[in-house]
Amino acid sequence: MIRVDVAYSLITDPTNSKILMVRNVDDSSDRWSLPGGAVEREESLDQAAIREAKEETGLDIKVHGIVAVNECKFPEKEEHVIFITFKGEVIGGNEEIVRPNEISEIAWIDIEKAEQLMPYYKDGLRRLIDGYEITYFNEGNK
């Protein structure tokens, strides 16, 4: 199996009642997720989360700590995927669909609805928002 790292950003509105989500367009489904995607070669986890948020939403973000780590094996694709979710914060940019072939919609979605759309966060999104972040520090190349 091939190992694939995916970095997501959990971005909330100022009241922590809505989450920024994107509707993904792919061959197998039309699904909602947090902004994010695969970490590219020579890219760090935080760099991937920031880049993917910009590519999918047009927004500039900064990331803080990690709020969730999930994994899943996809035997049909022969992939073992590690999903790393950072707490993110909008610091600029303009909300827009930059890649319409990948993203069909960007929306701020109520937490309850977001939890229905993304049930794979074991204890729910509210717990991720209100909980502790795991410290992330990119030590660079050595």
C-alpha cells in the first residue's frame, strides 16, 4: 500500500458556530469536506494545509495546532491515508472558487449540519473546536 498524507484546516467563523467547508467534485461522489488535500513532495504538513485552503477557497490562512488525526486504508486504491486536521484561521484573501473542476461550492455551515456531512470525527466537530490542540512545530530540513 502507498502511504498518502492529507492535511485539512478546520476554520470557524468568529462566533465558532459555523465551519468553512467545500463541496468536492470527483469521479466517485459529490461530497463536502474541510479545505485540504494531499501533501506534495518536499512540502510540510502545515504548508500543505495553507496551500490547499488557498487553492480551494481563495482565502489566506494560518494554522495553529493539530486537532485531529484520522487514518483509513483504501484497498481498492492500495492506499493507506493519514488525515491531519489543523485548526486554521483566515488572515486574508477573497473567498472564491479557484478550481471549479475540483470544488463546486464554498460555504460556512452550521456545526450540527457539518457533523452530519462529516461523521468521521469521532467525538464531533464541536469538541475539536472547543478542545485542545496538539502542538505542531515544523523543524524544517536537517
